[in-house]
Amino acid sequence: MGRLYISSDMPGGFGQSDIYKVSINDDGTFGEPQNLGPQINTEGRESFPYIDEEGTLYFSSDGQLGIGGLDVFYAKQNGSSFAEVKNIGQPVSSTGDDFAFTFNPQTKMGYVSSNRGGVEENVANDNIYRVEQLVPIEMIDIIVKVIDAETGAPISNAEVINYDDQQTQLGKKMTDSQGNTSFKQLLAEKAYTLQANAEDYESNSKMIEAGQKDKVEIVIELMPIEPIIVEDEIVLNPIKFDFDKATIRPQAALELDKVVGVMKKHPEMEIKVEAHTDKRGSASYNQQLSERRAKSTVDYIVSQGIDKSRLTWEAFGESKPKVDCDNCSEEEFQENRRSVFKIVNR
């Protein structure tokens, strides 16, 4: 006796459409459809079921925790039922609709339909893509607890941001009353950085190395912010930029959060941001680049709740290097690509 898996919006389901299994009798007739239950089906749409030769069920859903509209999910066979449903993850699942996934575990090849291209890329609404499995599909859950570094007390309502190894933000969550939050169904072969931010605390982060198994539990300790002021300048670790870039990197954001914390503790304080570049490139281009860096620095601080009227900026290009060198090392170039924070009013 065989089995057939179908999607239907017949009465009695859990959502807009559910996945059912139907027995195929020896004489070729079909049994009554049996709903796969709430572990697979949600209030949303579950559709396009596919079973590979190892018994793994693949389907598309917009009711499970996903990346886009319809994502591809899978559930491994567990006896007569299925194990926990997991998102197959990027790049198969995208911010668009991804459906009709098929996969051959012997050749490690499959196909998926998707509208991920979008009109702006001159791609038709739905296209078929071929996919190749490079590593086995393994997922992890990351459990995060944020605490006060001095007292060990949990910090509620702390913001925790998840970045991948390309410093792309993947998600953002807030901690509960016990300082806990979690990011689930992440691809295990990737590395992640979890950054925690909370009012009146310095930001901190921890890295999760690639290749972790099942569940990873981490504790991020945040130090209460104390003003770090020497004469007329807020002293930080250098706010460094990539070569020819004005983007605020996650590590730079950790330092800028200290500026934000100090300014929130001192509501009358006004800051001047001074931005600098290294000497590579023409003087005119470096002047423009330092202006972009100054603006991106100010924009970040404003985005964290500081009134723009309390901030001014000036760009110096390559005219005031921290390390005055002709044949600079890469470290010396990096030292010169910086922002400095001057206190103009307390």
C-alpha cells in the first residue's frame, strides 16, 4: 500500500489550505484523506507537498515562521509521523514566494519555483530555479540571555540583533522579563553574531561559530554606561570604516551606542563629529568620502533616539591623519579612517 500527499482547502482543516495523506490501496483505489495535524498545518496556507525517497516531507507555507511569503519547509520522517517542521533556509527560501520544491537526495539536486526576481530585475513573476545541496541541511536554535555584567540581573526589553558573517542583519528581537529571547531554525553551517543593546548599557556581542548542533545557549553581559570623557572628547575605541566605504559596521555601532548612552545620560550635551580618511585617492574625493562618513555617523546616532539638533559634524578628508606616513601599513591606513567625538556643550 502506498501513500499520496495532497493539499486541500476542504472543510475541517486548520487553515486556508492543509496537507493531507491518502492511502493508495493495492487495487488502485484511494482511502479517505487524513489531515497531517497541527504540527504540519497552520492557520495559513500549506501547499505543494513533496516526499523524497528518504521519507522527508517538503512543502510550502506562509503560516510557519518564514523569511518571505511562501517559504519551503521540511519535516523528516519520524516513525509513522514527522519530526519538527523546519525552514529549509536561504537561498532556497527567499523574501518572495517559494514553492513546488522537489529534491533528489542521491544526486543532491532539486528544483524550486519562485517569484524572487521581481519586476525591477526584469524577471517574470514565477520562474523555475535549479538548486544544488552543498552541505546537509542542519538547523540550530540560538537561545540568548542578556544580563547586567556587574549584578548578573536579567535585562528585560533589551534589543538583540542577529548578523550573518557578511554583517547583514537577519533579525531583531527583544528580551522578555527574564532577559531571554531566541532565534530559531537557522542554518547550522553559517556563523552568526548576536549584538545586544539596552538603554543605559554599553552594547556587546557574541559570535556563534559555524557548525554548531541543534541548540546553542549564550549569555551576553552588558556593562552599565559610565561617561567616558577626557577633557572635551568622548573616548571610544576607534570608529573604523572599510576602505572606500561610509557604512557603519556592527563593531562601530557598538562604539557609537556608547556615545548614545552618554548623550542620554547628559541631555544638555552637544557633540561634534569629526570624520577623517586615509590618503589613498585624491584629496577632493577623500573630502567627499569623509563627508559621507560624518553623515552616516550622525544618522546612526539620530536613529538611536538622539535629537539631530544636538549634533554637528565636520569633514577633514585626508588633511589631519592620526598616523602621518607615506608608505602606510594597512593598520596605519585603518587608524586614519576614523570619526572623533568632540564635546561642544555640556
